[in-house]
Amino acid sequence: MSPTPPARRLRLGMPRRVFSQVLLMQVAIAAGVAVLATGLFLAPLSDQLDDQAMRRALAIAQTTAAQPQVAEDLVSTRPSVNGPVQVEAERIRKASGAEYVVVMDRDGVRWSHPDPAEIGGLVSTDPRRALAGNEVMEIDSGTLGRSARGKVPLRDTDGKIVGAVSVGIEYDSVRARLIHAIPGLLAYAGGAMAVGALAAYLISRRVHRQTRDLAFSDIAGLLAEREAMLHGIREGVVALDRAGHVRLLNDEARRLLGIGDEAVGRSLDDALGPGRTTDVLAGRVTGTDLLTVRGHRVLVANRMPTDDGGAVATLRDRTELEQLGRELDSTRGLTDALRAQDHEHANRMHTLLGLLELELYDEAVEFVGEVVGDHRATAEQVTEKIHDPLLAAVLVGKATVAAERGVALSVAGGTLLPDRLIDPRGLVTVVGNLVDNALDAVAGTPHARVEVDLRAEGRTAILRVRDTGPGVPPDKRELIFTDGWSTKTRPAHRERGIGLSLVRRLAERQGGSAQVGEAAGGGAEFTVVLPDALAEPGPQQETEAAVTVADKESR
């Protein structure tokens, strides 16, 4: 026999689903509000009914006291069951529906009463306030029980107080009116509860659709997982609302963009300032894997709209990849230069071997001298004008690559850059990018030439790179410095359109500028100004610079 399944125990408590919890809480709130509103309404209603009853009793008493005949009969007759005061008071009592109308003299002796046996006796409550000329409203108990009372003084034609009139309204009738009003109030409260329950159901259904029938614990778990994921991944995430304000930033986005929590709630233009990065994140530039430069970082951005009208943008740091790509380009250029030198060296060795076999020893010596002299002249030409070894080595290497591509790379005659660069690697990046672009522009053209001019004016370094290529049209001279803009075919290992953008960013970061214009003989001329790029010269450096200038003048 199969084992008997365990009985399912009934679990009491709050439901787990958001829909059920929200509905239950809203119905409970609606019921609580209805009960509270009913109670708050009933509390002053009782006081209002008491006040109305007392004012009604006071009004009847005032009407009775206002009849001159009552005061005249009180003075001229004796209290009796069939006396004129009793007859008039009973008439008024029956006509008004009051519980009693009692007329008393100044001694508090009753001249009228619904119970004839009470006529001639003293009133059961203190009449002194009314006999003193005051009008009194109160809830009190007497011979007929608890009642709402109104007491007024009774005056003769001369205005003299001769007694008082006391009128009572049965308190049970006041209570009955209150009890009679309760069903109506409960009906209204029930109707309000029904409307509240319906509204709660509709709101809960909307919450149910939006939360996809998740429990609060599930939502809390999702939020915890989201926080862990956002702050744990190595990609920047920026969430925007429909108005374009920053809604969320993870740690990596703060690092890549260089902003903090103060950017949350602000627009992208306020948080980042104008530029391509802002345009990409705001969706004003469309596409996938869009390149942008923020500070010294090269970023790849993608933007995805959300259902609520906002968007989520992701950022990846490609700075190291771009640096590796440029190092690969440099390595390939060096490899090409070595291959060209190897090919040229083989040709020269064959020539030298032929001269030796022909026993033309003098011509062989002259040939070797010319070959060594050309290389030495190129290196000396660079190093005597550019004293920084790193920058000089780059230009010598670029000259070899340029020669293989059929381009004459030269250093301008007025070039002189002392070895006082504060950031030589930054200037190497600038020079390398501009020379590479110039070589690409003139390669394959007749009489291709590229000229590099580097000067120092105080602590400012001025770089000019001229070429004989087609030049840059005036309408594109600012566009070429935009991130990701390029007319060249993208290589497999990296993106295009970063070099000139980095050149301008490096210049602007040092307070300088990068511009392009037209060279004197045609082609393009790039000018980069780098203030404070050189350190202050020491005494020894000043002496060496003076000797170098004197030596150049003697030549």
C-alpha cells in the first residue's frame, strides 16, 4: 500500500503575493478609515443633537415667558390644577411636544406641571440662575427623569422678574434620533467601503501586472541581485529617465565618466557637460559600439531604450585595447622598417660583393662610406635638433618607415627641442599620431613629403606637421577631431577615429590647442600648442643650449 500523504496544514498569516498583500492592506485601510470616519461623525452628532434639544427647550421657554398674560396670572392668582397658568402651560406643552412646561414664582413654587400633584411644590432643580435674570441651557435630571432643559426669567409689564419658566425636552427622544441616524451612517460607510474595496482591487490588479505576480521577498531578492550585479560588473551602467536625467550610476560608470553621486537626478548636459559622450548617452548619436573619449579614456558606448521612455547605456573601457592596437601598429611599422632595411641591406651587400669580386676596392670603400653616412646623417639630423631621446627615436623610426613607403620625412631647419619635456610620452603620442596620419595621406602620391617642426618657446612646445597630401576641406577641419570620425578603413584589431581626438584631448588637458589648416605648398598643416610642456632650464642646461646655438651658427 502506498503511504498516506501527509495532511496539508492550514497556514495563517499574510499572503506572499504582492497582489494579495496590497489588496488586503488597502481593504483594511478602507475599513479602518470608514469606521474612524463614522465614529468621528457620531461623536459630534450626539453633541449637536443635545444642543439642538436644549435650544429648542430654550426657545419654547422664551416664547412662553414672552406672553404678558402668563406673568399677570402668576401674580394675580394662586397655584391650582385648573388655574389659568396651568391651563396655558399645558396648552403650550402639547402644542410644542415638550416633556414639561413649568412656571414658577420667585420662591421656586410650581404653578404648572404635567403631573397635577406636583403643582404647589418646590421645583426639583436649582432655579436661582433663571430667577437672577439669566437664560439657562442644560442636560439635567428631575422628577420626570433626564431631559434637555431651557430656563428663562418671567417678567411683568414693568420688566420686573416675577418668576421663571422651565421647559424640558425628553432626553430619550434625543437618543432615539441619534440611534435612528446610525443605520444611515452605516449605510454610507458601507458604500464608501465598497467603493474603497473596488478601488483597492483595481490598484492591486495594476500592481499585479507591473510586478508580474512576484512576492515581496522575490522583489527584495531581485533588488539585492541587481545591486550586486550593477556594482560587480566591469562595465559602466547609466540609467536615464524619460526626461533624460540620470537615474542610476554603478561604480564603474562613476570611474569611467569621472562623476559621483551628485550627478544622480541631473540631466546629462549638467552632469557631463557638452561633448560627444553626452550626445551618445543621450541618444543624439545613434548606432552600436559608438566610440567616445572621456578625459584620457577611450570608451565604447551602447544605448538601449526602456519601456517607460528612459534608457540604459553601457560603457566599456577600450583605453588599454587602443593602446595595444597602437603598439601593434608601431610594431608592424617597425617590422616593415626592418624588412625594408633587410631588403636594402641585401641589395647593398650584393653590390659590395660585386665590387670586391671585380677588385674595385676604392669604389667599395666609397660605397660603404656613402651608405653609413646616409644613415648616420639621418640620425644625427634628428638628434641634434631634438634632444629628448624617446621623441628622437620615434622620428628616426618613422623616417625609415616613410622611406619604405616612398615618402620623404624631414625635420624642419628651425627645429630645436631641448631635453626638458615634462611628459615625453604624451608628446610621443601626439607626434606619432600626426606623422602616421600624414604618411597615410601622402603615401602613393608623387613627390610625397612630410615635414616635422618642433620648437620650444619658453616652457611652451609648438609642433607643426606638414604634408603634401590633399589637405582637409574647411568644413571638416573641426569634424576630424571628433571621436570615431575617420575616412580610413577600420583595421581588424581596433577602431578608427581615435588618434586626432586623443591629440586634441591631450593638448586641451594641458591648456593648449590642436588645429588644422592649409600648408604653404598645399596639403595639410597640423599645429599643436602645449603650454608648460617643458621644465624650467637649469644652469647646466642653459650653458649647453648656448653652446648648441653657437655651434649651429658656426656651421
